[in-house]
Amino acid sequence: MKIYKLLIVLFISIQTCFGQIKKINGVSFVASREPINEQHINPVLNVNANYVAIMPFGFIKDLKYPEIVFNTNRQWFGETKEGAKQ
């Protein structure tokens, strides 16, 4: 009986390995000063990335008032909501 249980577990394990989805090759996409174009995208494609993490930037001006400030005129384009959306 133990051998049958072991064979079932082994069979399920093998099936799980073959049923995996496509491998995720992810990179963190660093914000740029200006809107992105093909020059920014080609290096991502050249490393065969199929996913990117886009992280808008926020900061706290004063620890006494911990409000997260983001999407300001002083930030790089890629750090704003519009830049992350693009």
C-alpha cells in the first residue's frame, strides 16, 4: 500500500512540473526623465524580459507628518502617475 501512495505522489509531482506556465523573466524598469521610447524598451527586450515592475516614486517630507508625497512637478516623468501609466 505504501508503494502505491508513493507512486501516486510521484506521478502528481511529475504532472505538476510539466503543467507549469511560461517562466517569468522580470526586470525592474527604472523611471526615466522623459517619456519612454524604443531606445528604452530595446534593452528590456534584449534580456528576454517578459514582465517588468513599474514603481512610481513617493517620499515623506517630514517624519512628524508621515504623509506620502508623489506625483509632483519636481519628479522625473517616469516617477509620476502619467509616466508609470505610459
